[in-house]
Amino acid sequence: MRWIGRLVIGTVLIALVLVAGTAFRVWQVARVTDTATVDAVVVLGAAQYNGVPTEVFRARLDQSVFLHQQGVAPLIVTVGGKQEGDVFTEAAAGRNYLVAQGVPAENILAVEEGADTLESVEAVARELSARGLSSIVVTTDPWHSLRTKIMAQDAGLSANSAPVRSGPAVWARESQFKGIARETAALLYYQFTHSSHDVSFIPSL
């Protein structure tokens, strides 16, 4: 029976190494900002209330405005559908916010689809492909960057990331720890299942 114990210990060690390695990659990519010139800056949606983006969403949108002004991409893509009872989609709320910040409407593409990260990324990939575009910089929370990049690459896009450096997602160490833990779990879940559902058992902040 000794071999069973060794098998169990070996399995546990492999699992721990896998989780630790994934968490390190989440943390590592979160620290990198890549602003190479691309076709589009893609802003991952977040909550909005009656068309008004939350602080988390505004931080992502403000980052996209900065990147656009720096000449990283001529096009900003907002993405995200709406919850039951919502009047606005996340994409539409983002587009309206960007216009109010002075971004020309013709430089914004609102992809009003997606109830989770994978659905949103795949919707963006379809829309950009139809326009002959394929390279993006993803703007989202730091800890969300690695999973979004991998999903975008799996969808056929050439993806870099320029995560936000301000806002609720990066203010407190507690939110940083929860973000890394949540994204580690979500990334492992995606890599094993390629599911279109985000992991939600670690609450977002």
C-alpha cells in the first residue's frame, strides 16, 4: 500500500506546482505593459448602472483613452452584453463614456455581446476578423490580463496587454490577493475545460 501513499503525495505535489506556477504567471503578466502598435485596443466590459460605468470599468476605459492618444491603435473596441433588466449593454455604456472623453465615435467599435470573458473575446475576434484586423492590446484589470490574452490567442488574435494601474482592482493588497487567486482558478479551469463560464466562487471586488 506504500505506493498508493506515494502516488497521492506525488499527485498533491504536482497540483501544488501547477497552481503555484499559474499564480506566478498571472502575477508576472499583470506587471507587464505592452504598448506595441496594433489594430485595436480592446476594453473588457465590467459593470455599468443605467449606462454609467463603475469605477472598475472607468479605469479600463481611461486606460484605453490614454493608449489611443499615444497612438497605440486607431480603434478602441468596447465589449460586453447586458444583464437582465439592464437598459444599456456594457459595450454601449463604454462607447458613450469614451465619446464623452473626446474619442471620435468613428474610432470606437461597440461589440454588444458576451456574458463572460470568453464569449466577449470570441465576439471581438469575429468582428475584427470581418474587418481584416487581427492584432490587439487588451485593457483590463492586471490579474485578468493573462487569461484574456490566452483566450484571445486561442481565438486567432495576436494579443498583448496593457492592464490598468489605477482603480479598485489595484488599490488594496486584499483585492490584489483575491484577484490573483480568482484568476489562477479561472485560468486553470479554462485550460482544462475551455468553458465559456468565468469562475465565480471567489467574489470580484
